[in-house]
Amino acid sequence: MKDRIEKLALFGGVPAFPEKLHVGRPNLGDREQFLARVNGMFDRNWLTNNGPLVEEFEQKLATMLGVRHCIALCNATVALEITTRALDLQGEVIVPSFTFVATAHALQWQGITPVFCDIDPLTHTIDPACVEKMITPRTTGIVGVHLWGRPCNIESLQEIADRKNLKLMFDAAHAFGCSHRGKMIGNFGQAEVFSFHATKFFNSFEGSIVATNYDGLAEKIRLMKNFGFSGYDNVVYIGTNGKMTEICAAMGLTGLESLDKVIETNRRNYHNYGKELDDVPGVRPVVYDESEKCNFQYVVFEVDEEEAGISRDLLVEVLQAENVMARRYFYPGCHRMEPYRSYFPHSHLLLPNTEMLVTKVISLPSGTAVGGDEISTICRIIRTAVTCSGKLPAVGAPTK
């Protein structure tokens, strides 16, 4: 492996960066503000169980998103599971395979069959026309995923859900701070689930919120995240422990104070990558609608091997040899991961766009840890790799 890395490195066998540049490196808010909140938490001796920081966090997010309810939870996977159960989803639920596997796991964990649906190759999000074809008498719902912060075709999905009497919810893990037709993501479907994991551009260490405008659903989720307790010693529903801690809320509140600055950094990084790689054949960026609010969290490109002369996988290897930890998203697709590939061994035949896209997409480092100089070097590596692609060993080829 060392020999291969040295051969792939383009600058004399020495990585271009002495330390690894990761996709999703945490953006940190003001440390003193965070510690002040932590000291207040210690002074109150209130660490969890719906403390004042969690309540403040929920209220600020509900105001920001313009929704009736934001319910804070410990992480987005648990939030998806609880919301799925609160909506009484069962049987089959239609979901894209081109997503993080937690979207499918949250359904399977509840004994629900995730039915994988193909995506629109232009938007990378679930294709409503394909959703129609996947509906059976056992279908109870649809889970759309707002990928890279770009919303699904919300109106078409809602029309299908209404006509077929299905529940509609959204995995909005990528879409915090984004809007659709002037309305903030969080207002669509029965509920939308956000992720505040440390790798997201806005984080609360670990955490999530469920946003909804349905009062009854919000009440149910609040019960379920706290073992089903409604008041002291009064359990009224089956629940689990999905509560957010006070220290996570402290991190979230601190991050909100620098949110605009982080988004502006992301936007600048996105445009810098676009300018630097504009003349590189076969390497095309995912385009955002800048008339809407957008977090620019992900710098994503599609690599066309025929045009670029280099495969996405080999380009990832070249970048990683230079300590640029570029990522393949969402390779190889949920349908090719266990247990789903055993349950549905022929599902790839129904997912041609997903099968194509998982071989093309590459995500590059961004966020406050990356500046103009780093981006220029990363783009120089990509440009050199494309130019010299014929001289590089193929993926899996011997290096001696």
C-alpha cells in the first residue's frame, strides 16, 4: 500500500498536505461562549431531561425555520426511527438507495421493508415517476432525502402521497438552513429530520431535531423520546431514550451564533472550487439554486471517466495519496449493502441511475478548516491527475 501511495502521489512521492484534509471536519463556534453555557449547566446541576438549554435550542430553531414544533433528539438515526413509528409507518416504505444507510436502517429497525427507488440523475434526489411504479398495497409511506442541501421534488411527492393516501416525511440531514420556494426546509411533509452530527456544517456534537407543523405528531414524538412518560410516573405510550443532553444543546446554541459565517465560508469555497476546475474536462460540479437559501455544505462533483480519462475511484486514490481525504458518496448504494443485497439481490436492475451515479460522485473538503490556498492545491492535484491519467496505475493494479 505504501508503494502504491508513493506512486500515486504527484509531487515527488511527498503528500501535498502534511496533515489529512477531511470531508466533514467539524466547524467549531466560539469556545468561550460554549464554555460559559457549560459552566451555567454545571451551576444548575441539570445535565439532561429537557433542560433549559434544550428548550432554548428548540425554540430558536422553530423560530428560524418558521415551524410550529422542533423536537430535539440525541441523533438523527434515532429521530428517524421515532418519527417513523410516530407516523405509524409499516409494511413497505419507499426510499432512495442513494442515501446514507441510516435512512434505510431506521425503517428496517422498525420491521418496515425499505423499497429502494431510483433517483433523477440531474437532481440526485428520489424520482417521483419511479415512486409511482414502486407503490403496492403494502406501501404506507415515502421518505424523501434532500441531498447535498438540494430539496426533493416536494410538490410531486406530496401529490402522490395525497392521492395514494400515504405518509410523507423527509430526511433533511443535509438541508439545515436551506429553503424551497422561499419556505425553509422543515415545513414539508408530515415531518422533516435534521442531523447535527459533528461531520455536518452545523453540529451539536451529536444531535437532531424533528421539525413538524402537526401538533399531535409533535406531542407523540415528545412522548416517545422520553420512554412514553407524560408527567411523573405516568407512562402512556411505548417509548425509548432519545433525549438530547444539555451539553449538546450548548454546542448547538453556540454554533447558531456563527452559522451565517460558516455558510458564507462554504459558499466561497464552493465557488473557488468551481472557478479552479471550470476548464478541467469531465469534472462537473453539483449546481445549487442560489435564489434560495443554501448551506453549500457539500462540494460535490461528478467525474465522467470517458471525458476526464480517469475514473472517480482512481481520482479518489490520487487525492488521498496527497492527504486529501475525498469521499465517494454514497457508494455502493444501500441496495448493495447488507442486509438489503441479500433481501433484494436483483434490486440493481430497477436502479440504473443510482448504479451510474455511485461510480461518479466525489465530495471534496470544505468548511472553515479549508481556505483558498488549500483549494488551489487540491484543484491542481485534480487537474494534474486528469492531464496525466494515462500514466497512473489503474485501481487494483500492481505498483511494481
